[in-house]
Amino acid sequence: MIFALAGNQNSGKTTLFNQLTGSNQRVGNFPGVTVEQKTGSLTNRSDISIVDLPGIYSLSPYTSEEIVTRDYLLKQKPDGIINIVDATNIERNLYLTLQLIELQIPMVLALNMMDEVQANNGSIDILYMREILGIPIVPITAIKKQGIAELVQSAIDTAQDRRKPERVDFCTGAVHRAIHAVTHLIEDHAARQGIPDRFAASKLVEGDAPILKALRLTENETDMIEHAVKDMEDELESDREAILADMRYQFIEDMCKKCVVKPKESREYRRSVRFDNLLTHKILAIPAFLFIMLAVFWLTFNVIGTPLSRLLESGIAGLSGIVDSALSTYGLNHVVHSLVVDGIFAGVGAVLSFVPIILTLFFFLSLLEDSGYMARVAFMMDKPLRKIGLSGRSFVPMLVGFGCTVPAIMATRTLASERDKKMTIFLTPFMSCSAKIPIYALFTAAFFPRYQALVMISLYVIGIVLGILSSFIMKKTVYKGAPVPFVMEMPNYRLPSLKSVSLLLWDRAKDFVQRVFTIVFLATIVIWFLQSFDMRLNYVGNSADSMLAAIGQAISVIFAPIGFNDWRISTGLITGVMAKESVISTLSVLTGASATELGETLRTFFSPIAAFSFLIFTLLYTPCVAAISTVRRELGSLKGTFFVIVYQTGLAWIVAAAIYQIGRLLGQ
Amino acid sequence: MTLKELKVGKSGRVLTIGGEKVLRHRLLEMGITPHTVITVKKIAPMGDPIELLLRGYVLTLRLEDAAKITIEEVPA
């Protein structure tokens, strides 16, 4: 049995989904925003699956999320719909409910956040509302896991009995007549196309082009519909879209008057206002934002993430030592021994030890997202982002980009216009992803021990500034045209659900470790092979005689103007395209230095200014394979993807060369 | 007058909703329908967008879009 979970954004949908399915989720890899169709099976009932649909506000065909949801419900025909509604914001949430009811799919309404309603001395007459809406209603508090069992039972019962929602007559007068007339007219067509007639009729009256097309009406029938709509518009002296929206909201208002007692201002609202007195304050908002981001980075790199990484690092080193001596005692072939110890342990270990840093960063980012602060950030940043042709909403994917480019680019699906989406995808790789952190950490510690934080921050800032400049150029050339409307809900601040955050972290960890043992693992073996054998496939003791040296040597000329023409560095950068994490592991394997000695070794390869230009190049050059494949999927264009690669790499070379050359001149 | 001209702390009743197709649709589905009472709560630190209270929830809107909504001022 399959249930679709539908509801507005900020209605607690993700929390409910996590409560229902626990860790039995598929495609749960992407943090931030619910973009993908996640599927999961019920915790104790593996025969029942739940499909988490994107958070939407109506079933119109305007955003890709609305279209995905509509197509899924109309074509896949789930056994039932669980519609989650934020009881503290019931009027606007029910707007979607009225349209879902028209789909004639067995449906249960989950009235979420009932604890807040009750705590504020509000109440909802559920029996009465159930009578008006004609569907079962279950009060729940998803975050506290209250009412979940009842909800599941009600959903199963409703679906098993195939109890379709009763027809709700939300309209009166001229609208009623128009919808009635259109329903009669299209009944047969709708049945043939498998579209519920009442849904089709109200959408046609509203002016929904895709439904009109799907019904394959005759010209005569289309004219008759337009005629009926015209009569309605003339009588009400308004237009079709406004009339229907007004009708639905009128109906909801009337119903709420009868069954909802709403507090004038809830505690949560007053609390949010108090927080916002500081966090969106005219003068203090930006410093507060910078403070929060600095705190996140400080906690990640100085307090929590890095020490944990060190711990893991020494653990791996210890294990590597044990394996090393065990293999020696056993007398294993020295080539295989080298593969295990110098190749796999050194390479994979170096990358694996950064898991704590990445998870800590994701932990804080998801706290900011789930608490509602990200919406404030979008609110504050809309004006400057509009100057480069984007909206405040693009800020969230960009911020996620500091964690990982892959989910950041996936998160651009929440953007309403193709143009905004493309520009944000283009801009995101400029936000330095967390996989590059090991490189920064290692180099800054080795070359700029006193100014480590300053150099780190300057890298991030340079990335952002160049991204802004680049998108400014894009705006003036490729992506002309108006940005999308910025009409965004600002939810009350809420305590994030520990379960949601930990599930997300678990997904991230799984995803990262998977990549380490697939892409990175493969990369280390390939690199180990290339650096251990020469062109005639003889095992070489000195990697300077190897195949890799020859390849690296050939391309290192390109890097001479940037200040490093050692084949090991160019090889490291090549492997970085597979995954940025590999840069360090490659350098470690090629120089034969362990993670702890690597910094010392690198000082013999770079002057400080060359080290800085190397960092700039790493910051800007082409995203990793995983990110490129995501860009390809989201842009849907090979040309665009190719452009991203060439642009990033070209810009990286130019900027790094400029910095190195200027720095050298100044240094003399 | 338009919603853009409404001062912080003041309320207005919606008369008409303008704007292009996508914008207009979005305004309607978010509950900005004729007769809805909207209160302006705040202006973003950089002067735009604005924060509105309607139907018991908070919505943000750019000034240029708020200019497309005509209202009559009502006592809060």
C-alpha cells in the first residue's frame, strides 16, 4: 500500500515523514530542502510505503514542485494521501487541502502542531471540521510523536475501504454555476484521461493550461468553457484566478469561524518577534548573521570538528601500523604490501579522517535551516542578491554549497524560475565546499600558522566575490530577464527535531563514507598503480620514475606560471577532479609522507606565495565528478556543464597566476 | 493607495491584486485575496523586502510587488 505525504512548506512534513519511516528511507541523501521524492516504509509495516512529496501551496502548474506533485497524484494514483496541515496556520494550509480533496483519492488530514494550539488556549472542533470537509482528521504533534499511531491507523482504514473524500461545495452563485456547467461538459473526457472531473473542472475555470491540453477537448467544447468563464467573470466583475482563490479562502474562513478558536498572538509568534528584534534588526541583523556564521565555522574547525578528526586520524595511523607489521611478519609480496599500506591505508585514511569536520558543519547548517533562521537570511539577503539577478532564496542553496556542492545544486530545484536556477547552479561552485577544507587546513597550518584563520576566511571571501562578479557578467549577457517573485513564508522559530537532524547527519555520513570507499578508494588504487609502475609496467621503487611522473611532468608546464611545476602537485590536482578529498591523499601517497608529516614535506615544494596561489587554484578550479554530474542533471545541458568546467578552471588559472606573479614582484 | 505605501505597524484591506501571471498566482495562493487584512510588520535591514502579517502568519514580499496590490487603510 502506498501513501503520498502532501502539505505546505514549514508544515512539519519532513518531521512527520521521519517519524513514520524512521531510518527506512530511500534517496534520503540531500539535506536542506525536501526536493527529491523520498520514499520510506513504515517503521513496523514494511508493506506500507510513504512517498514524501515536495512542500507546495497549491496544485497549480507553476513551479516544478507543484508539477511533480500533481503528476504523481494524478498518474501514480497512490492508495491514499496523508495531508499534513499546520494547525497554527490553518487557513493558508487548508487552501491546498481543498484542492487535494478534489482529486478523489482516499485522504486523511493530519492536523500538526496541536500542542502549540492547545498551549495557547486555542482549540479546533475536529468533529465539526470533519463533517464539513468529509475526510478523517487526526490531531498530531509530529515532533513529539503524538497521534502518529492514530494517524497511521486512520490512513490504513481509509485506504482499505477506498473511502474517497466527499464532495465539498466550496463555491456558491456564479462560480458554482460555472464549475457545474464545465463539469458536465468534460465528464467523458476526464473519465477517459483518468482525471477526476471535479478537479479538472475547477482547474479549467481557474485557467489551467496543462489540464486543458490533457483533456483533449474539441474546439467547440473549449469555446463553451471560455463562455461559461466569461459569464462568471462578468457577473462577479473580477477575473477567473482571483475569483477561485477568493472562493476557496472564503470557504475556509467561514469554516474556521465555526470550528477554530485562534489566540490573537501565539507564544511562538511573540517569541519569534522577540528573536527577530535582534536577528532581522535594521542595524544589528548583518553583524548577528556574521557572528552566527563565524561561530559555526569556529565551532566546526576549532572546537568540535578538528579535534575529533585528529582523534580519528591517529586511530587510523595506529591501525595502519598494526597492519603494516602484520603483513611484514606474514611476508606478503612487497608490491601488494605497498598497495595496502602506501596506497589504500594512506589515501583512504587521509580522507576518512575528515568525516567529523564535514558532519559538524552539516549539523550546524541543518540547525539553521530547521530552526527557521535560513528564511530570515533569505529575507535579509534578497536585496543584494537581486542586484546580481537572483532572489534571497538562492542564498540557501549557496550556503549549503559551503557544505557540499552536490546537495546545494539539488536544492536549487526549489527555485521557481529556470533562469534563477541556472544562475544559482552557476554560482554555487564558487562557494568553497567542505571537501576542500582538508587542503586549506593542511596548507594554512604548514605555511601560515599564525594567520591560519585569516587565510581561510580570505579564501572563502575571494570565492564569493569572484562568484558575484561572474554572475554579474552572466546577468548582463546570458541570463537577461526578470528574477522570480520573492513571496516567501517566514515561519516561527522552532526547536529543530533531533531525529530529523540526526537522520540527516547519518545520511551525510553514509554518503561521504560511501564516496570514500568507491571514488576515493578507486582513485587511490589507480594513483598507486600509476606511481608504482613505469611505462613498461615494471615495479619502480622511486615514484619519480613512474608513469604518473611522466603524465604529471607533461602537464606541469601549465602550472609553472602559477608557481608550482612539480609533477606531484599537478597529479594531485588531477585526482582532485575525482573528489577534492583526493588531493591530500595523492600528495601524501606521492611524497611518501604520512598525514602528520605531510605539512613539513610540502614546505619543500612551495614558497608561501606559491602555496597561496595553489590554494586559490584549488578553490576555483573545476568541481569534482559528483558535482559535475549533478550540474549536468540539473541543467539538462551538456554545453552548460562544459561551460561550468571550462569557466571555473580558466578563471582559477588566471586568478592564481595573477596572484603569484604580483606576489613575486612585491616580494622582490 | 498600494501596499508599498503602507507604513510599518499599519493595516490595510486588499482591494485588487495586480502583477504578471506567476507573481499574481503566487500572491493569491498565499492568501492575498480581495478583502484580506494585511499588517506591515517590518522592513528588511537593507530597506527591502517587507514583512507582512496576514491570516495569522508572516509573509515576505518585495516593495516592487507590494506596489501592485491596492489597499484601503483600516484601523489596526
